[in-house]
Amino acid sequence: MKYTIIIEKGRESGYVAYAPALKGCVSQGETKAEAMGNIKEAIGAYVEALLEDGLPIPTEIGKDIVELEVTAR
């Protein structure tokens, strides 16, 4: 499975990573690379818990992506 991951600069330090398709699946790290590694682990645990509970695994099938470029006036 493939999921979109968002990595943002943390409010105080480090980085926060989350997978929008997996509600509540969030992790963090001191660097972007660490945050990416941590969110991959979190996604694995999240999906494993869904499987154990017999719940459906969310997908991103049919997802549309829009890119915009906004210029300041």
C-alpha cells in the first residue's frame, strides 16, 4: 500500500509527520528523515491494529491531487 505523508516543521522543534488517509496516525522526529522513519513504523502498527480488529484498511484509491502556484501581488 502507498499513503501520502505530510511532514511539517514542528511548532517548537523537529518535524511532525502524518498520513491524512489514516486518521490519528501521527509521528515526529528531530529531522525530516527521522520523522519519515517514525511515521513508516506508525503506519505499520496502525494497519496491523486494524487487521487484528477485523477493520477495513483505508486506501487512497480515487484520490485527486491539485497543485497550485500562488504569486504575491
